[in-house]
Amino acid sequence: MKLEGRRTSDNVDDRRRSGKTTATLGIGGLIVVGIITWLMGGNPLDVITNQLANVMQTGTEHEPSAREDSMAVFASTILAGTEDVWTKEFEKMGRKYTPPKMVLFPGSTRSGCGNASSQTGPFYCPTDQTLYIDLSFFDQMSNQLGAGGDFAYAYVIAHEVGHHVQNLLGTIDKVNQMQSRANKKESNQLSVRLELQADFYAGIWAYYDNKMYKSLEEGDIEKGLNAASAIGDDRLQMQSQGYTVPDAFNHGTSEQRVRWLKKGATSGRIADGDTFSPDYSSL
């Protein structure tokens, strides 16, 4: 991506130097990780046992590397780009866009949704309208998932901002209400629809960011699509357990995630991102 000379966001809370790395999770983090592990078909008791075994370990002060500092600037620049794009898109809808905050942390920190841990990956908390990212996740994407590259990392940030857009538009509240009346399978399908729409919104950001700044270079979109494929529920389940449990999917298959990210990146029309009306089998 071409990002030289672009502004960084003022909405970044960098906790990396004031925080500590630690091998333990708070009770909220244990619950979140346990739920994710269960949804992916694993045994949440394994996670809890491992964390409790480390509960007496003392954290050590975190000293960011030069690469990590560079990635912090990168993340802040991408966040600023999402602010520019979504401010204009909300104006088209006759609305005012309130940008989210982004917290950069090492290991673990507190969020409005409980404990934030590097083990849960980047996430958006609607309670405090904040993205939480341990920048080491980008190294994991590259080294463990084979999904590196600037646009792949930018896609992750833009996806979480997509959840913020859903929050501002009232979509997350509506989904929460529907999930409260749904069974487990139906609730997971609603989560998939929500996640695929966030992928679409990430594509919308890419479309307009490129129009504004000519930011995309040859191969960038392919790297983003590769990242979307790498974090599909089916692929992650196959890697972790050797088989898939479709009823436990809550983010979408690799094919679905690629399709909706690509759709947003080529369409540029928010109206094309309705993932809730189509039949689930056709997503």
C-alpha cells in the first residue's frame, strides 16, 4: 500500500509502553477464549486449565521493537483512512460519523467488554466503541497463517471498523435482539451474517480509500483476499481439529469471507452489503 505522507489518527490509545506482558488472562478473558474455543469445536477446559496454571506468573515490562513501532504508525494511518472514508459515506446517508477509538496493547489490557487478550485476536467492543489490537497478531497472520502483507493487515483493522459502522447504524443491537430469541444454530448464523457484512464494509473502505489516495498497489487486493480465506471458519477448524462443524461457524467460510470482501472492494455501494436478507445457503 502507498501510505507515505498520510496523516495518522488522533483516536489511538497506545498502551504498549505503559502496559505489561503477562501469561495470564482475567476471568472475562477466560470466558471469551473458552467460548471461542468451544465454538471452534475445542475443549474450553483446556484453555482454562492452562491459564490457571500460569496465574502466579508475574508480568514483565513491554519494550516495543522498531518493527512494532512501525506497525503502530501503520495501524494509526489505516484508522485515519477509515475515518476519512466513513465520514464521507455517512454524510451521503445524512448522518454524522463518530469514529471509534483504537487501543494498542501488549499481552492483555482492560476493555469495556472485559479483559482484552492477544489470544483472542483483534476485536471491537461496542460498549466503549473501541478497537483492541495487540500488534503481534500481524506477525501471527504472516508466520502462522501465511496471510501477510500491508493490505492484509489493513483489512483486519477495516473489518473491526466495519463492526463500529454496524454499531452506529443499529445493526449490532438488532442482531443481539434476534439472537436472544434464537437457538444456538440460528444465533451462529446471525453472527456469520454480521461478520460477512463487516468484511463487505472493509471492502467498501478499500474502494474509497483507493479513490481518495491511490493507496492500492498491484497485488494488494489479492493479499487481502488471501487473509480473508485464511481466517475462514472452515479452514481454521480443519487446521485445528481435522474436520469442520458448520453449525459452529460464527464468522463465515473462507469462500464467503473472500466473496463479501471482494464485493465491497469492487462495488463501492453500501446498499450491496445486505447479508441479512438472502437465504443463509446463498451467502
